[in-house]
Amino acid sequence: AQSVSQHNHHVILSEAASLELGCNYSYGGTVNLFWYVQYPGQHLQLLLKYFSGDPLVKGIKGFEAEFIKSKFSFNLRKPSVQWSDTAEYFCAVNAISGNKLVFGAGTILRVKS
Amino acid sequence: DAGVIQSPRHEVTEMGQEVTLRCKPISGHDYLFWYRQTMMRGLELLIYFNNNVPIDDSGMPEDRFSAKMPNASFSTLKIQPSEPRDSAVYFCASSSPDRGGEQYFGPGTRLTVT
């Protein structure tokens, strides 16, 4: 069965610090990869996605993620976080053969101003 | 497009009462998903439909939970009888096959069972 592992459950950073959130998945076939963000009290929104092509994907609000197939990883990065990035971040995987998303447990990011 | 619509946004009910949550997917999306989110268990997939047919209900916690999709534009999640441990935020999401699995989430229903 597919699974998604997010390395950290809680991350605390100061404004302007760099961010990297780890995500690894277990599935041997072709996958589509996603990062969703959930701001406090809101629903999940798509941050970025990878289907094919350039493994470095740029999303909204300055976020990017890199797909490394050999490591089954899809880590999320941002060079300089802002207080408004405080949210929970979910990595998700879709096996090409199905339409279900398998979500990681989420990483709660708190940015101190 | 109005996005995924859920109602009510908040529901407070007493233990033992029946609760019905509603969802209208994005027009043209033929997959619909129901999730539950709590602090303790995180985001859980309860059930999903394809073309109004339930495909996987293995996440439904117990027989008190049921879901239906009578047509392409409407789905319900019913809890009868409700219990305090059902308190959570329930999200509905929809997608279409040509979106590569990308799901669009509704605003959620915050359920409190007292």
C-alpha cells in the first residue's frame, strides 16, 4: 500500500529563515505529487504539484519543491518565510492508476515575527 | 466556478441526534471525497465516489456513518446517532480524471457533538 511520510510534525522558524519540509513516499510506479497548505481555520488549498518534466516545481507564494525519483522524495522549500506562512502543510501522492490521494500526516509550521 | 460547497459550515448537536452534512462538488467533477480532520487523528479519508457510485468506504468508522450521492451534484454524509467523539471538521473534495488526482476542497463543516 502507498504511504507518505513527512519528517517533522512541528517546525518553528523566525521570519526570513529558510524552510525545507521533507516528504517521502512509498510507491514503485509513476506518481503525481502535491503539496497542500491549510491556513488556520481554513480548508486545504493547492500549493504546487508535479506531474512530469522539470523536477523543480514552483508554486504560489514563493514556494518550490524538488522531485528526486531515486530518493522517492518531494521536499518543499522556501528561501525566506513570512509570518503569514504559518499553516499546516500536507504532502500527497496520487498513483497514476487511481484518483485517490494519499496524504502525509502534515507538518505544522509556525513562523515567529 | 463557485468551488466545492458544503453546508452547514458549523453544526452543534447533542449526543444521539442525527446529523446530515451536505456537499456540492464542482460541476463536471466525477470524483467526490469525504474526509474527517481531528487533532488526534489528522486528516482521514472516509469514503469516495466515482460517477455517484461508492468506490471505497473502508475509512468509514462504523455503521453510524453513511454516505450517499444521489446525483452528480449532491452528496450527503449522515451520522446517526451522533457521539461526542464524532466532533471534527468534515471536508468534501472533488476532482476529475484529467486533473491528475488534484483535489479541490470545500470549506468544511465543523461539527460539535455535546
